[in-house]
Amino acid sequence: MAGYRETADHLPNSNLMLTPDLLSHLHPRAIIMHPLPRGYELPYELDNSVHCAYFSQAENGVFVRMAILQGYFNVIGGR
């Protein structure tokens, strides 16, 4: 793209990337959370790790957003 210049925000930074090697240094009870969708910082190889909590985090987020919307519409609807 003419005139387009990559900025540091768009470039992968290995200091921010979680790798399988780094998992070996985690505390046994540590969890990995991520708001998803994933980017380069969270490789697919980590999905089966015992430290992985981002899928349940995303699932619970759906229920929280549903409860917030229900509360909002109950207030608007006068219930």
C-alpha cells in the first residue's frame, strides 16, 4: 500500500509473546488469561496447557455480558 508504514504497534514483539518454553517457568498454579481473539502473542500450541484459562474466560464473559444486557433492558422496560 503506497504511503503505508508499519508501526511498532503492528509488529510482533518477541518480548510479549508467550512460548511453550516460557510455560516451563510458570508456577504450577499459574493461569494464562487473554481477552481473545488471539494474535501472535498467544500461539495455538498453548491451548492444551493446564495453565490455559482463556477459553473459560471468554465463555464466562458471554454470560456476564448477557446479564448486563438483561439488567439494562429490564431498567429500560420498567420491570
